[in-house]
Amino acid sequence: MPLKPVIDGVAPTARPVPPPRQRVAARTTVAALLLAAVAAAVCASLAIGTKSVPLSDVFAAIGGGTDGDAAVVRELRMPRTFLGLLVGLALGAAGAVAQDITRNPLGDPGLIGISAGGAFAVAVSIGALGLTSPYQYIWFAFLGAALAGLLAYAVGGTGYGGATPAKLALAGAAVTVLLDAGTNTLVLLDVRTLDQYRFWAVGSLAGRDAGLALQLLPFVVAGLLLAVGLSGRLNALALGDDLASSLGTKVRTTRALGAVAVILLAGTAVAAAGPVTFVGLVVPHVIRAFTGPDARWLVPCSALGGAALMLGADVVGRMAVRPGELEAGVVTALLGAPFLALLVKRGKLKEHTR
């Protein structure tokens, strides 16, 4: 379809020009490879642990078999794998949307205070309310993450221009610093709170059951549907607020809905596994190098990449220090920190515009 002339720097229509067939084929290949990577990570998560289980036994256990290690696979590893899949999908998609709505290459759930809000709520529930089980304080973590994200957006949305990318980043930083100070105060004043909080804060998939994953599933599904549904508007938003408005995009509404998607996705992930770092930052950068900045491909592919990375990190953690294990949040931090340093060194940190 030919391009129509541009008058005064503004295209007369918001209808996107179809990409070349080669670009579509390449992006489809990337999506297929990511699906294969997720499938491989799921198989590895079910088969590898303190005791390795042959894949034939894994498939037999999934099919209802009771021989050998079927109970281990079904009762311990399947819930953990399912939860890791949900957390990875949520963090990958949340990172992609956060980077687009803030036009910030360092955008991730922590940028608008979500991780800090979840951590503060957990510290309060342990220290002030005396909760002792993750199943008791996980909903406090979700509520705290959601309220912190809403607070950051409310603060960043005041004043002239509404919730601009720079104001969102600054408001998120202010909320994060404030909540981190409150969390540190609570855990330092009470040794029992510190002992329980530090296990949650490191980021782990261990010790969760299928019931927890099923309770969190609706929030992840809602967040993913909203994120994918907004992808076309996010493309317009990345052109700049003025040009997006001239193309018919409601900038403030789009940014607000994007923030809701990030809060749903990241809040669920933080509640389930703690503040796992770098997944939402690293994955969209890697995926963007293969799919380009088109959010219609970037968001779903980032979700798949996040799932593969989260499950892969959990498997690596199990293998690294047998018979013990490293928490998945530790492994993602070890992988993400060098990547971030490489981005800085190569000067790749630029505002995301098209």
C-alpha cells in the first residue's frame, strides 16, 4: 500500500503501513523460536532438580502415571513451573509496556514504585500484623504494589502536561525511595520481620503450590490482554505526544491504561515471587533487537522471553549449588547486571521514539 503524502510533518492517516514480507517472516521466526525456548524451559524445570527425572517419566506423570517420581513432578515441580511461567510472562510484558509508556530504556516495574510497594506491604504485614506464611501476606504484597503504582502515576500526572515520561520516572523514583526507607526501618527494628522478609525479598519460586498460581492467573491474563490490546496505541505514543495526538491517539488515556497493565502484571509477579530484578529490563531490550520497536510484536514476544528467562534462571539456580539452590531472583540479577553495564558501555540507552 503506497504512502500518502505528509503535510507539515504530519501523516494524514493513523493507519500503519504494512511491514515488508521479510520483516514479518523474521518476526514470526523469532516468535516461534521463543515458543520453543519456553517449551524447552518447561521441560527442564519439570525434569531437573535435586533429583533429575527422565523426560519419559515426566511425560508419564503429566499423563496421570503414578510410578517412580510422578508425585514429585506433579505435586512439587508442576506448580513451581506454572508459577514461574506466569511470573516470567508478566514481567516480560510489563517491562515492554513500561519502557514504551515512559519512553525510558531503563523502564521496568521498579521504575514506578511497584516493587517497592510490594516490599513495604510485606514488611508491614509481617512486622505489624504478625503474619508468618507467604500465603498470608502475598495479597498484601499485591495490594501494596498496586497502590504504589497508582500513587506514582497520580503524582506524576499532576500539573501541566499530565503524566509525561519524565514526570512518571521522577514520581516513581520518589515513591520508591520513600517506601524503601519505610521497609528498611521496619526490618531493622524487628529481627523476626527481617528473617522472614529477606527470604521473600530475594525472589523465589520455591514453596508455592498450584492453588496460589490459580489465584493469580486471572490478574496475569487480564494484564496481558490489556497490554496486547494497547500495542497499536503504544506505537503511536512512541512517536511523541504531539504527533500521537495529531494521529488521533488519546495520549493520557493510553498512558493510564498502560500503567494499569504494568500494575496488574508486575504487581502479580512481585506478590508471587518477590521483587525479581532485571527480567522486565533485560528481556525487552533483547527482543527489540530482533523484532524492532513495533509493540504489536514486542509485547507478546517479551512475555515469551520473560517466561523462558524466568524458568531458565530457576533451573540454573537448582543446578548451581546442589543439593541446595540459588533463588531465581539471584540468578536473574547475576545475568542482568552485566547486560545493563554492556548497554551503558555501548551507548544504547536512548529514549524510545520511532
